[in-house]
Amino acid sequence: MNAGHEYPAICNAQEGFKLYEGIHGPFAVAVGGTKYTAGSFELAPGDILFQYTDGITEATDADENMFREDRMIEALNKDITASVEDIDAAVRSAVADFVMDAPQFDDMTTLVFRYKG
């Protein structure tokens, strides 16, 4: 369950980064009494989790085109052996190159870590 946030991207050495489209629901405290369904997934040692806000995928250029998930996944997969700091920087750099001088309209928050077991 991601409480309305974007699907996380998970990387393993064989497949690279892919969106994990598990259980999805309304954002936290959207409406009183909302029931949420629990979910889980397993990470293997060496897998990387990338969680982000929609400010990443919905970043827009001057023509109001959005960055979207496919560009994010492409940036994430540039070098899956890189440090998590460099993987995060690759996404942020790809977003900056895409939007160029267009103003930022939303937060761009990320969390990235490599599971060591």
C-alpha cells in the first residue's frame, strides 16, 4: 500500500529498475474512515528501492510536456551499479535537462537505498 503516492521503482541486477505496481489506494487521511489494504514485497540483497513524489514524474517543460515514468526509469537504468547517491543524481539531472528553464511547480522528493540483507 502506498497511500496514494507513486509506485516505487525497484531494481535487481537481472532486470534493472521497473515500477512495482502493487496495491494502490487513496492518499493517507483522504477521507475519514477510509480502509487501507496492507501489502508487502521482498527485496533481495543488492536490490535498490527508489521512492519519489509526483513532482519528479510530473515535472513539466516550457511546452507543458511531463517528464513521466518512462524517462525516470531510463535515467535510473543508466548505471545500476552506481552509488545510490549517483543514481539519485542521475534522475535529478535528467529532470533538470528535460524542464530546462521552466519553473518548478511541485516538490521533488526522493528516497533511494540499496538493500544489503
